[in-house]
Amino acid sequence: MSNKTRWYGLLCVILGLLLAACAPTAPAAEAPAAEAPAETEGEAAEAPAEEAAAPVASGRTWINVCEEEPVDGGEITLATGSTAMGAQTWLSYGSTNEPFVFSQLVDLSIEDAATFEPEVAESWEESDDGLVFTYHLRDDVLWHDGEPLTAEDVKWTIELFSHPDSGVTVRTVLPLSGIAGYTEFVEGTADEISGAEVIDDHTIQLTLSAPRADFFYGMAGMNLWPKHPFEGMDYIDINTSTLVREDVVGSGPFKMGEFVPDQYYILEANEDYFDGRPHLDRLIFRIGLNTVASWLPGLESGEIQAGSTVNGLDHERVMATEGLTVVGAPLPGAMAIWPNHRNFPDKRVLQALFHAIDREAITTGIYGPGQAFVYDFDNIDPNHTWISPNVPDYPYDPELAKQLLADAGWDASRELSFVTYYLTELDRNVVAAMQQYWADVGVKVNVEHMESPAWAARVYEEPDFDLGYGCCGISVPFEYSRYSCANVPPAGVNASAYCNEEIDQLVTDAISEADPEARKQMWYTISEITNDELLHLTLFQQDRGHAINANVCNYQFRQWSNITWPERSPETWFLKPGS
């Protein structure tokens, strides 16, 4: 069994459009990201001394390291059932970085998140002009039904995700639109994407219409889907087929087993997994355990071995319980407020709202020491790879907030609607604190805590809110669907309804700019403008981790992006002997 681990997510994130980042990687420059709202969120804090098993050695807090050698066999029950097996499908839920059922083209090292490693593609080349990417696939990868994975499947996946009838929304996180022939295929004037060319069974060549700094990294996260089960099926019918839910066929370390709707589903070990059979025989995922209160008693009793995120007092409770621990790491992004820019034509109002919040008091007084930190651009991007050194912070200053509101002619009788999908007691306290800070400077805010589907409908489908709160106020330069004028809801996923045509043009130009220094200067300009106009109000950086039974060895959880892309490496998990 290989020690290879899966890590997909963010390499470089820019917060508040481009308000944070990390060092660039090679051979590609940047990574896409997107986060869907989750119904339970949490933070992992420093463990009290001598209370529970320390999760990690050498500061690697995202891995539960055991001294014992890996052993095969056994099963664990998890309280993190995917919404793909609930109200959605594996296709509609998301088509990136799913580590249980699917494989991807390439991988990242979990240790530094900067080194690419082979996965289905054992090698690759990029042309000198940055227009042609050639992937050489392994010849021993099998789908769960025993059929070989070929370059035709990679081409099929690209066209499946691109076709408007398939209902796939991954255009926000995959750079498919950069492939030559994409537009013609999407508009229906071509039957295939011409830039996706099958050279032979194990070689595929992708030709771009223009250089894109994000392309290689973005394609790394693409879940691969088989072509043969869907032969003869129209794209529009695929997302209602059982083949994208209970009968899904992937090439990852686990394959679909028993499924009982609204109760649980089981993933069985893939005996023919190309990187070696997983240690565990099966994973049992419970469906509908969406709050800490619904699964924590089961974790304590031993009915469940892996919970979800915990924060505040729940985190302390876990760490004080013998045999339990928390595995995780700080978020790369920030808890943030997404203002509905349609309702704030004067940026001084948003600037006032930001200055009115005492973020330091919230992190120390509500989260507690070590569980969250005020977001600091220089801590996230100390070398100013993406963020301009001229970008200012918004310190707590209620008197300045009052003055900005007065200058903007603020109507003190106006009441703002504030919506969030965060339901924990800690998050309710954080939101209540912000509500009081705003009241102190003369702004009335009505808060609504809601389940994530209702929140998404309120924000994306029929936008009706002033302020939204959650994780993360996070974007990357080339993920312009998150902030472009063309993607203001309900047309797209620009939740803040931010629209600046100058920014649109700068982002477009930066993506195709070959000179890294020139591109960086463009990002600097973008960060300065969007920080001034407050695309997002970035607040706190949390520690975030999963509560688990300490006997689940090699369990990994590190949220480099948004939830949706944490590192898991389930093929490496094993149960401590004798447990």
C-alpha cells in the first residue's frame, strides 16, 4: 500500500476577492476554489494538556498519527454523509476533489501542498507557450465495474461537465472554458470540444485558446467519470439517472455498496484500486446528522467513529473525553460577510460596518484563546505574492464608523437583513455580537439563522438579503465567476452581486498574462480596488477540525479551501490493533 495521500483544495487563496494568498507552486501557478454552505461548521482548538490522545506528531495536527503499523480490515461509521446521497447526486453536488469514490488526473503532496504528484496521470508536459498540456495516463486504472480507464473517459468527463444540459455547476472551479472549442460545444455548434484530443488510449492532449495561469492546477481537481455506462444517454437525462447516485461508478479507493435513502450508505473497499487496496473494508456514512448534537453522543458511545467539525465548548468536551480527539488545522480563508452590493451603492456604509466590529474582542471573548484569529493580510501573504502591500486593514473604530454613516446619509430607521447557515451556539453568539456592535453605531440588523438549502435559495435563487455570513470570503484571481458582473444571481454564483467592469477586464487580462511580475501587479491593482469597495468583509481565521475516535489511525482533515475540498486520504486510514 502506497503512503501517497490526496490533497486537493487551495494552494493560493485570495480573501475578499484577493485578500489572502500563499506562495505559488510549480509547475502551475494558482488553484481554484469554491465553497458550498454546510449545515455544521466548527473550529479546532489547542488540546488541553493530558486530557485526550494528542492527534498528531511533530505539529501535523491534520493527521491522527498512530505508532502501530497499518493493518487491514474493519469498518468505521462517519457522521459526514455527502449531500450527493441526500437531496443531490454525485454529479450535481460537485465534480471536484471527491476522494472516496473518484480519482483525479494529478495529486498534491499533503506535506507542503506545493508539489504535484502523479495519480491517474503518471506524467505530463506543458508546451513552452503554455497552450498545450499533454497527460500520459497509467495503464492499470480500472473503473469499479472492471472496465479500463482511458483517455476517452477523460475527454468524456470534460464534455460532460461542460455541456449545459448536464446541470453540472463546476464551471466555477474548473478552467474548462479555456480549452479550445469549449464555446462552440456549449453553444451547440460543435459536437465535441476540439481542444480535448485523444492521442491514444492512455494519452490526452488539451489545447487552450489562450494561456491560463490556473489551468494545470484547476484540472488537477477534476473527478474522472466513465464514458461507457452513459452510452446513448442524452446529457439532460444523466443527472436523474441512478448512475450518478446509488449506482455511481468511479475509480477511487472505495465503491458504492448498500444505500438506504435518508438513513445511510456504505462504501466498500475497491480491491482493484490502482494505488493499493484501502486498509478498511468499508465506510458507513450516516445521512442527516447535520448538527453536533445529532452525532456527538454517538461518537462518545462508540456508535460513530468519525464526527464532523466541532467548536467552542463542544471542542473542549471532545478533548476532555478519553479516547476522542480532534484532527484539523487553521482555515486558509476567513469567516466573512458577503454584502449584497445591490443594496449598498455607497461604499462608505460597508466601510462603516467593517470598522464597527471589534474582531479582536470576538476572537478572544467568544471563540476563546487559540481558536480563532483576526484576519491579517500580512500573516496570510507575507511576501505579498497577490495582495498589494498598500492594502489597508479596517481596525475597530466606532467613531469613524459613525462618521462614515453620517457622510453617506445613512437612514437610521432602515433595518438590514442578515442571513447565515451557521446554527451552532458559538456562531449564534458571534453573530449576536456583530449585531450589537452595529446597533452601537446606529445600524439595525435583523438576523436569520437558517438551514443551508434555505440560505442558498435566499442568496442565489431569488436574492433577498442585505448581508450574508459564513465561510469563506474567499476567492482566487481566475475564479471570476465568484465576482464577475456576468454571474450576479440568479444568473450565477456571485453571491455578493459585486460588479465592476474594470475588475472584470483586469482579471481577464491577468489570467492570460505570461509575465509573472506583470500579472502580480494586476493582482495588486485588483486587491486594492476590491478592498476599498469591500467585495467581502473578511473577519476571522478559525482553527477547524473533526472530532474522531483516536483509534482511527491516519484519519486526515485539512480544509485548504472551503469545506468542500478538505484532504481526507481515506485509503490510508486503519483501525488501531485491538480497538
